[in-house]
Amino acid sequence: MGLSVVILAAGQGTRMRSALPKVLHQLADKSLLEHVIESAKELGADDIHVVYGHGGDAVPDALCHCDVDWIKQEQQLGTGHAVAQAVPHIPAERQVLVLYGDVPLTSVETLKNLIELGQQSGFGLLTISLEDSSGYGRIVRDETAAVKRIVEHKDATESERQIKEVNTGILAVSRENLARWLEQLDNNNSQGEYYLTDIIAMAVADEIKINTASPANEHEVLGVNNKRQLAELERAYQLAAANKLMDAGVGLRDPARLDIRGNVSCGRDVSVDINVIFEGQVDIGDNVNVGPNCMIINSRIDAGTNIMANTVIEDSVIGKNCSVGPFARIRPETELADASRVGNFVEIKKAKIGAGSKVNHLSYVGDSIVGKDVNIGAGAITCNYDGANKHLTEIGDGVFVGSDTQLVAPVKIGAGATIGAGSTITKDVEAGSLTLSRPKQMTKSGWKRPQKKQD
């Protein structure tokens, strides 16, 4: 029996107080719905059907890269009606797992357990016991503890509202039974909607046992209805990600002050200080230290490197035993070779910096190839942009570039050359030479600075 997943994502989300459809709000830099779709893919689903409605085509347009079947629910008439829109798209002989686009953190392990229980009896239902069960549908059991039905909060009696075990809405049933039960639904309730939960009583009437599973953590089944709940789930997600890193041996100064917005792999003896953000795919080697307030995006940091405070690294490769920062910005397509140094208030963009080279202070190096053992002095810059096009600067091995120098690209500096401080270099420089372009120093005695005019 194959697996089809139906994700309900048609809700308006009025309590979000946003023009953006609820399921497109971001958690860990990814939409709520995309988290659910990725979980479905991890389960090995044969097909994934997303039922959307409010927001028009904004949802499928925003997630057009996702390989799913988009089904529009023209009228929002309840969860039962929403699932019914997907059933004709599901092949026969399939087990159907129903998920929700605003419940992003249900673990794959929990869902696998639910699917297995559903295969055993014909019906798997995910429930959880809450101290405050207000607003949830209650699980009503008989004297043998078998599930008898689910009653929605608004339709429950006072005694039924005392029940702590509640329905999460997540269930796994056969496509054949699901289609038959959905056809029997009516909207005879306080909301005038077709409740998916009503199929529970139908299953009981057909003498199908309802097997229940529960998640390991409450946040796995919590939905997002407002910005506060979104923030709470963000913190739950981040703490789980931090715990996973620490279990792998990473040292975190404060797990509550780390944000992971993608995937991070770390070697041994890695240390991460507070307020660090990892985004996209980040790979960190052994014995790397990441200082406070850093942001690393889609980059690789090799073993033994020290990333100091307030540094931003994006789409770059940092070699072994490098030193970067503090207050450095490493922009896309940069490669720092082993043992190179980039210091405070330095910006590197689309450049290759050779082994052992240093760009220590207040400099900009863009669209450049820098050899090994080069020293670039404070305030030196490559002038790579002529107002229309970018040009390349090439600096050979062992070059010394004096402070406050401008290298106007395209230009080549030969190996071992020295550029005197304060120079503007517009022509190629031969290897081993000394090049200066500043005028002779002049002093004018008795010079008076301009003064402000008095009112």
C-alpha cells in the first residue's frame, strides 16, 4: 500500500493580522507549509496534495518549486470538505495521511508511528493530553478506553469539556474508507461545516478500531494562529536544533541565543558564542571558533579557523587556520586560503586571497586574485567598478601594498612588488619593483584655515 499525503492549507488566518496567507509565514526562514511538505517527503510519500484557498494563488505561486499537487478549495466549508477535494486525485489502494499547513513541527518519527498504527487497524489518530484543552475537539472513549467519537469544543457538554485528551486533526486511514465516510458527512453543527472529525464515529460504527498515537512533545502538534504562537514555535524549533548540535559535541555558549535557518554540520570541538545565525547550508570543520553576533550563510569554514565577533560570511569558503574579523564582511564568491587573515572593518567580495596573506584593517578587496603571503595595508582598496562594469585586480605572491592605496582595475601587481602608501595605481606593476604615485611633500608657512562667517 502506497502513501498519499493531504495537507490542508486553505485557512485565512485572520488572527495573524496580515495580508500574507497564514501558511506562508516564516519559521526558521522557511514557510510553515514548506516545513510540512518536507516532512511528507521524508516519509517517502508517493504523492502530496495541498488544498489551498484563502489568498488565491499566492500560496502555489510562492511555493512553485515544491513538487506537490495543488488543489484549490473554492469555498471553505470545513476540514471534511477540504479533504474531499483531494480524494479524487488520490489513487486507489493508498493509505492517506492528513496533515495541516499551519502545524509545522510534527516529527517524522511521530508520523511514522501513526502510519504504522493506521495500517494495523485501519485507522490511526494522533492525540495529546493537555492541561488546558480549551478550543480543542475532545477524545471521547468508552468504558474499555476505546475511542468512540470526537466532539468539538463548541458542541461539547460541560462534562465532555473536562476531558484532557484532544484531537490534533492528524490521522491516517485507507483511501477507500476515507472516500466512503466523507460522502456521509453533514454540516449539522454550530459552525455549519463539514467536520473531518465526524468520520471517527463512522469508523466506530463500522467496527474499525481507532489506534491512537501521541507525539513526544506538545510543540509537535501546535498550530500557528497568531504572531505570538509563531514566535513560540520558532523558539521551540531553535532549541531543538541547538540541542541536536550539542548532542553532536558542539559547544554553545547559550543555546537560547542561536538561530539555525537551514542545515548546519559541525566537526569536533567547535565553539559557538551568543547571537549567532546560521543560514542555508553551513559546514564547519574541527576546532572552529565562532564569536558573538556573527552571521554565516551558505558557507564552509575549515578546521582551526577563528571567526571573531560581528562578522558576516556569505556564499564563501574559508580555509584552515584563518582569522576573520571582528567586524569583517565576506561577500559571495570569496575564497580565503589557509592561514590567511582578514581583520576589522574589511570587506572582501568575489576574491581569492592566497595562503598566509593579510588584509588586516579598513580595506576593500573586490573582484581580485591575491597571491600568497601578501600584505594589504590599512585603508587600501581595489577600485573594481568603472560605473558600468567590474574589472579584475591581480596581486602576485609576496606583494606589499601600503596603506591608503587605490588599485584601479584592471591592473596586475607583479610578485614581490612594493606599493608605497598613499599611491593610486592605474598601470601594471612589474615584479620586485617599488612603485609610488604620491606628489612631493609641500609645506606652506602661515596658512590660515577658512573661518565661519559671523552672523
